[in-house]
Amino acid sequence: MSVLSLRQPLSSRSLPRPSLPPPMPAPARHVSSHALLAGERELVIRHQGSEYHLRLTRNDKLILTK
């Protein structure tokens, strides 16, 4: 068991620190599909050396394939 001396400066004392909550993640960015596709029906996304295809179907659904 260690005993703290009141003569020690505060910086050298081992005081418990209150735990802080984890930082809040940044909110996700919102982009409309119209802005991404710019009037086209397909968009190619390059990610880590691979290509992904974002397609707009006839039923106005989005499909992402590798």
C-alpha cells in the first residue's frame, strides 16, 4: 500500500481519473442517389483495387455488386 504525502506536488501524485464516455462518431454523410448516378443507370466505384457496380433497376431499386 502506498501512502501519498501532502508535500508532493499534484503532478507526481497518483490520483484516480474520472472515466470519460467514448467520443461520439461523426454523423454519416447523406448523398442522394440522383446526385451519385447523375442521370445514368450505373456507377462504378473503385475501392481498394476492386470495382463495384451500383445499378438502378427497372423497379427503381439500387443493387451494389462486385
